[in-house]
Amino acid sequence: MSTAPTPPSDQTRCPCGSGDIFGACCGPILRRERRAPTAEALMRSRYTAFAVRDLEHLLSSWHPQTRPPRDELARSLSEEVRWLRLEVLATASGGPFDAAGTVEFTAISKGPQARQEQHEVSRFVREQGWWLYVDGDL
């Protein structure tokens, strides 16, 4: 299994489903050229990181108190799973001037067994200007 990131071209549509191109959406966030301005933007970038198997972005955007070990997270980035679509259902707080927020979403993937839907309400905090994923309820 390889966990090396395989990002799309900056000119192609972003995997997060925003409708924007990767170079104007999640690309600069994954490359740490800019910070996610909102909890939703961070959540979209994390979905994209799963889609392109960007282990470093997932680790750096996970709160240190809840972050899993590197090898455990690396094992979850299976090349056999293809992420198909992200649907953001709701957000609460998580704006540019908030210290915390939640994002409810459904992520749809296809793996060796079948198509799966992951429905989650994720919690985020902003520390020193950086949004971080804390945890979520499935």
C-alpha cells in the first residue's frame, strides 16, 4: 500500500465537490500554502486528503490530543477505496472568527466489498489560527 499523495492537477475539479478547481480550493490547503478559513473548508480538505491519500495533511490537521498513530492512519488509506462524493449537510459555527464549529456530512466511497456511506458530525477547533479536526460522531 502506498500513502504517497496523488493530487489532481490544479486545473481539474476538486475532489471535495465544491465545484471549484483543485488549485483554488483544497490544493493550497493540502500544500500548506494557506490555512483553511473555516471548519467546513478544513473538513473538505480532509475529505480530499483521504481521496488522494495525503497522510501528512491528515496528520497535521488532526488535533494532537485525538490524533491516531501515524501507522494506524496510514493503514486506513487503502488504494482499494475510491472516494466518490462528499455531501455537506450542515454546519454550526466554524466561521473565520469562531473558535470551534461542527460540520455534518456524508462521504460516499466504493471499496472491495461495496459502496459505503459514512455519515458524521465532526467537531473542529481553531488554535493559533489553524482549524483542527478533533473528533466526530458517526
